[in-house]
Amino acid sequence: PSKRKEFLDTEWLREWMCNNYYKLSLQNIVRINRYLVQIRSFDKAYLEVFVEFFCANMEQLTKSDVQDLTHTYNHARIGEEAIGRHFFWA
């Protein structure tokens, strides 16, 4: 999609994710964030919150998870200058 879906209000989901991420599997968090970026219903601050969490759990990520993270952050135009090389060189 080339246009943000204004009719989709996902703020409640992003808030819930920040407060309840520990209830979900790491893979589900990766996928949910990827889907939010794909439908252009995200903000950069929200995605940046998860960088440290993903880095702390890097050994639990599969190759597919790392690839999804890379695509998520690239598509959101959050590059290594903003978050470091964590996902780009894992």
C-alpha cells in the first residue's frame, strides 16, 4: 500500500503491545510489527521501543525473524543510523 490507512486505528494495538509484549512470543511480536508497517499504521517511536528488546533476545530469533525485522525497519525507513546495525548485521 502506498497510502497510510487512516481508517484503521491501530493506536490501541500499539499501546497494548507496549504494555503486554511479554505475553506474546517473540515471533508474534515480529510479525505484528511487520503487519503494522505493511498497512502503514505505525509510528517510528513505537518501532524504536522494541529495538532494545529484540537485541536482548537476538539468540531466540530465527533467520526468518531477522529477515522480517530488517524488512520491517527498512520499510518504515528506520535505518541503521537511527537504530544501529543490530538487525542489519545479525
